[in-house]
Amino acid sequence: MKRIIILGSTGSIGTQTLDVVRAYPGEFQILGLSAHSNASMLEKQVAEFKPKYVLQTSESENPEAALNELVCAPDADLIVNAISGSAGLMPTFAAVKAGKRIALANKESLVMAGELIMELAKKTGAEILPIDSEMSAIWQALGARKSEVEKIILTASGGPFWGFSRKKLEGVTAKQALNHPTWDMGQKISIDSATLINKAFEIIEARWLFDVPPEKIDVVIHRQSIVHGMVQFCDGNISAILSQPDMRLAISYALNSPDRAPNNFQRVDFSKLNLTFGKPDYNVLEGLKMAYEVLKAGGIMPAVFCIADEIAVKKFLNGEIPFLGIYDFIKRSLENVKNTNVDIESIQELSLRVQRSNPSL
Ligand code: NDP
Ligand code: MG
């Protein structure tokens, strides 16, 4: 039995990870669970899975230290990091430092500190297995020497506002933004999908996970979310991974890796499909452009991008700024924060700097 610790067990990915565990009886043992504020759901999960370690971070005096201790548990075979937002960074870092095997949903870890994390993983022997569906697809499709990869192609659904004019975007509400056409996800990633900043994060995620330069990463709009990612090789052949838009498939692949294990999750019925592909938008939904810009700037800028987005998404959900204000907030933050070399300490204190750089808000 693989012994698993799930961070963020009460969220969208966390609960789906528990579903995957239920789908493979006898294969996985839940060794530890962490949640933040949802005590009642955590209690139910504890009653069902009887983990040895339980942590509710909102009740902890020092949540960061408690999470660090949890991910370093010597009896864990796999750590699933399904915390949302920048709070996921330090647990990823601690697990990598301890040389663990990590199934990573928390893309913000790699957006903020991808280079540091991947370098550290090389030293400690930590393994990072992606859960994000596009990253899982690329991981599955690669199967070649890196020098033979011409391009990585990430698909994007385009989110609920695909095709909207800037004028039309001015009036959109949080409720509309949370209503994603193909995926049912946590609040932050749903808003990030509406701005296309989620796809921007995935460009950065892929850049570090697969060590490919940004100019070799393309995005294509694919509304149906059936093709999750493609690898184009130097001879023009393309390998693609397709499945129903169901995160449990990507989670199952990471949990069972290096094996594939049978399940009864829904299959693709090609007779009912009409797959379409289109050019992404870099000007109205400006998220994508920002990924290439912050990667080019390097240093601490990808982390500023990530933190500024997190603050802006909260403000949008609280009704403090309009939808397009998310881009304005990020742009202002990127202009006002001085770039420095990236290290884990400077990233940790970044949140305050970004807040300070936007005194008007
Ligand atoms: P949710 O908001 O649904 O869940 C987040 C989880 O993290 C909850 O268990 C929550 O606890 C916990 N959490 C929140 N804040 C903190 C904190 N400060 N410290 C510790 N734990 C905290 O998010 P998702 O499951 O949608 O997303 C999780 C991660 O996976 C994100 O990085 C996202 O980008 C990524 N991802 C998600 C996909 C999806 O389909 N949902 C797809 C691909 C990637 P509680 O609820 O108890 O407060
Ligand atoms: Mg994704």
C-alpha cells in the first residue's frame, strides 16, 4: 500500500484525490490530511480514512511549520499538494528539500519558484509528478529525448468569457466568472481561467517542469477540453493526450505512476464529439502575454505576477475591483516592484511588497 498525505484535502482536487483512493481499494493508505478552514468536512474525512496525521491550518499557531513537519513525515510514500494559491509554496519547498515524491496540483509553487524548486529537486532526488491536467498530458506524451521536442502545445478552454469584447468584459460579475464551461474547480483557479492567467501559469509551470524555453511553448484554444496537451517532435509528428475533462484521470496517473491502473471513470465517446481548435487571444484576455513577459524579465517577476494575481482575484471576488481591474492590479505591481534575484526568503516576504506597491487599493 502506498502511504499518502494530502494537503488541501477539503478542496476540489483534494476531494477528487480521495475519490481516486476510493476507486483503488487496497492500493493506497491515507496517512495524513490537511485542511484549512473546513473543519466539518475534514472531520468526515478523518472518520472515513483514519489518518495518522491530521492538521487544520487555520487552527494552528504556526501553520507553515506544521505543514513543513507534515510533509517531512518519514513514513509517507507520496505527498499530494492540493492547497490553492501561494500558501502551497512552502510545503512544496519543504517536501522537495526532504527529497520526497510529490504529486503537485499547486501550480503556484512552480510559477513562483520553479527554477529554485527544480534545481533543489535535482540535488535532493525529490520527484515532482504533475496533477494539473495539461502538465499530466505533456508528461504522458513526452516519451522522447528533450532535444527531439520541437514544441509543447498546451490547450486552453478559453474560459467563460472567450470571444467577449473589452467593453463586454467591463460588466462581468464574479458569479459569471466562476461559471467555467468545462471544469468544476475551486474559486481562485476558476477566476484565473476566466482571465487566462491560469494558462499563463501553466506556460511557466511547463517551462520549469519540462525544462523547455518559453518560445517552445504554445497555447491553442480548444473549447471542449478533451485534448489536454500535445508534444510536437522535430520530425513533425505530434503526440497528444485526450480524455474526458475529469481531474481524477490526471490524479490517478500521478498516484499510480509509474504504472497505469484500470478504473471505471467515464470514457471519451468520439461519436458525440466535435473537436475544434483556434488561435489564442493575447490582447483582450491579456493573461497569456503576461507569462512570456515575466519569464523574460526573470528574477522575482514571475512570483510578483503570481502574488499580485492572488490579491487581485480576492479583491474581484469581494467586489472591490472590476474584472479587468485584475490585469491593471497585476500590471501596476509588476511596474512598481523592483526586480531582484529570486530566493525563497524574498518570495516569502513578497506579498507585503506587492500590497505596498499598490497604495491606492
Ligand atoms: P480549492 O479552493 O477547491 O481547495 C483548496 C484547498 O486548500 C482546500 O482544502 C483549502 O482548505 C486549502 N487551503 C486554502 N487556503 C489554505 C492555506 N492558507 N493554508 C493551507 N491550506 C489552505 O482549490 P482547488 O482544489 O481547485 O485547487 C488546488 C490547487 O490545484 C490550485 O493550485 C489549483 O491551481 C490546482 N489545480 C486545480 C484544478 C481543479 O480542477 N480544481 C486543476 C488543475 C490544478 P479549506 O477548504 O478547508 O479552507
Ligand atoms: Mg490545467
